[in-house]
Amino acid sequence: MKKIKYLILTAAALAVIAVGCRKSSQYNALIVTGQNTIDWQTSSTLLKQILEESGLFKAEIVNSPAAGENMTGFRPKFTRYDVVVLNYSGDQWSDNTKNDFTGYVKNGGGVVVYHAASSAFPGWKEYEEICGLTGWGDRSEKEGPYIYYNRAGRMVTDSTPGPAGWYGKPRDFEVRMRKPGHPVTKGLPVRWMHPNDLLFARLRGKPENIDVLATAFCDTTGGGTGREEPVMMAITFGKGRVFHTTLGFPSGEENIALKCAGFITTLQRGAEWAASGKVSQEMPPDFPSAAAISVRPNMKIRTLDENIEGLAGYDIGKSTKFYTGIQEQIRRAAGDKAKLLEIEKKLTDLLNNPSATIEAKKLVLRELSWFGTDYSLPAIKKLQSVPDLKDEADFAIERMGAN
């Protein structure tokens, strides 16, 4: 059996990588989720972190109504974003939302189709064209042939009748780049190991406008195909660019597949290409090889305390990842008074912290202005006497109705 090494980088080493790769944020990203067959809360938070760690993206998360609820009012403003990341597989969107999304892509909007989103919206033909390859949802040969690579390295379009979509148990497998000259894959190893992920197989679609960027061998264990199945694709739809990755299954507490340096790098590069048509990011030094899996253990969901601690040192020009992390925690606590009060108390502690920066306190005042209570009011009033914070404190008090 082939021995595979795991490379785990320390936090210090990763800090060097992040600083070396980081550029100023250029692109706005929207992660669409709220329903899925996988853990969409964890995966969306990690996707947001991955995008923002590149330094190229400011990412937001929007949740659909819960399964079975009225979807009519769910209508994200897609055109406000350079790239839309789909982490969704659930109820059908309204016709208006579908038309908005189709028009956004046709007119040049970027899209990342992530993992289980390849199973979404059976029957929506434009969506299937945007994804390139799809499965499940009673899809069959009507959606197009199976597309895969044979062992000789040639792409096959197979019109054999049968259902679309299959996966086995999570496992390690080798990824093989098929288009090494594409901006997403250029300069990356042609073969590299990826850990503990679901390998999708028997996906169907029409081969027009699809570039299969990478495949992985699906062995016959447990009903696998014995074929090289697509795991990364680049698709054109109208003027829009789509990066489709089937990788990144969130599995349990560790979520190793999402922490793979290969997954992180290709997602960041794929999102940049979808947003702009180019890739400026270099290959990181921890990218996996054909002999070694590489994971980033500190790629995790930060706690509220970690975000508060990180935000305290914020200044203009630095990453806003800690601030956006707090915003996400506030959003997830909506309707839970006890949880919101817990967050408010910690933000108030930051306002009272003499070591926290002026810019950090401005961001905190912005958040407290809309959900703060009498608990934070005394700390906010004290800041009215600080010249650099007076305007923000006045605004927060006025918005809270506490004049």
C-alpha cells in the first residue's frame, strides 16, 4: 500500500504564508446557503474564512428560509457581488430569483459551485448548464452523458442510460490536474493527495463550455466506477465564469477535507478566476504533493473570544476577518436574547479596553448601534468625550433611541 505522509503546519508558519500571499481586498463575495444535505453552517463559515484569508475577498453569507418555508421573499442582490459561492441544495428558488441569478451569470457574474450544490435544483436547465455537471434529484441520461476520463488520460462522454450522482465513504485520494495551463491550476503540481473527502462520481452534463480541470480515481470499492471522475471544472455561461469543485465535504469536528491546503488554494484561485478571469495568487509552500497530504489545522471556526481578541488590534489596512467573524456570530444569534447579550457584554469589554485601537472601537460602535441595549449604553456614553470616537458614539446612542 502506498504510504502517504501528512504535513501539518504550525500557526507561525501559516502566518508567514498568509502575510506573503495577502493583498488588499478587491472582490466582494456572497455565500448563498441556508439549506443543504451537508453541514451548511460549518462549511459556510469555513468558506468565508478561506476566501478572506487570501486577502482578496470580503465575503458575506446569506441564508435562505428554512426548508418548507415561503421562498418568495428570498431574492439576494447578486449583482452587488463579483462572485457568488453556492453552498446550497434545498427548496427551489422563486422564478424571480432564478431569473436574477441566470441574468447575473449571463452578464458576466462569477460563480463558485461548491460540493453538494451540484445536486441542487433538478429541472432547472440553466442551473445545470451553469454547473456543467450535476447529479442526484432523479437526474439521468436526459441531462446529458456521463463525463469522465479513462485511464489513458482521455475525456469520455458516455451516453449509457442510468442515474446521475454517486459517492462512497470519505477517504484519501489523489487529484490529477488535467488542464495545467488554466489560470486556476497553472503552476500547481499535476498530482497531489487530498484527505478524507467524498468523491463524487457518475455526474452528467453537456460537454460544451466545460473544461475539466482535475479528476480523481474512483475505485470500485463499494460500487465505485473505476474511472477518473471530475472534481474541478471551469465553465462559461454567457459572459460569466464558473468554477465548480466537488471537493470539501465537512466531516465531523476536524473537517479535514476543508482544511486541505490543496482544497483551500484551488478554492481561492477558482474564486479569483471566476470574479476576474485571472489568478494572481502564487502556489503556497504547503501545497500537497503526490506523496504527502497537507492540512492547515488552524483553519477553524474562531470562537467569539478569539474574534474579540483579534479585533482589538484592528487598524485600517489590516484584514477585517475578525470583524466579519463577529458579524456572522451576531447574525447567527438573531432572536436569541441571551446569546446577543453575551456578545454585547464582550463587545462592551472591548470598548472599555484601553489597549484596543480606535478603529476597532469604531467597528464595535457600529454593531452595537443596532442591537445594543442598556447594558452597553454607559460605555458608549463615555466615548462621547473621546474626540476620535465622538461621532460614532453619538450615532450609536441616537440609533439606539437613548438620547
